Amino acid sequence: MSETALAIQRCNACGEAVFPARYRCPRCGAAHWSSEPAAGGTVEECTVVRHRVGAEGAGDVYLVSVRTQAGPVVIARSETALRVGDPVALAIDDAMRVWARVR
């Protein structure tokens, strides 16, 4: 599985950072964006999905809300249970899933 760095969009007019990308800035309405890497952040919330419809025996799915260093919150998967406050690195895999891994 190959991974690429997670990128967030920053409005060129007002500096608002957003994820996922949007057509117009929610703060000022501009439509001119710059992309910047969001390599990591801090876990703010955690949960685990134990039972999924149609996925018998697939195992637990760990989800975390990560406040990126650039500002936006990103929902990511994790291979293991994480705790609030853990510093993590963020990446996107081939299936366009965001992954958080402890630094």
C-alpha cells in the first residue's frame, strides 16, 4: 500500500484552512486556494467500530479526530487504538483513506 502526504487547502484571500477541499471559502467566499501539506497533528477524539453491517469477521476499525497543525480537524483511521493527545502523522492511501500513525 503506497501513501501520499495529506494536503489541506488554504484560502489565498483570507488564509482560512479547510479539509476536505471546497469550491468556495466558508469564511470569505473566495475561490482561490493554495495547497499545503498537513503532515501531522494531535488526536482530539477516538472511537472504535466493532460491528459493521456486511463485514462479519473484518475486525475492529479505529477512528480518530485529528487537529492538524494547520488548523482543520481530519477524521482518520488508525491501525491501533490511540489516545487523546497522541501526536500523529497523517497520510492518504491508494483508496483515498486518511490514516493516522503515532509519531
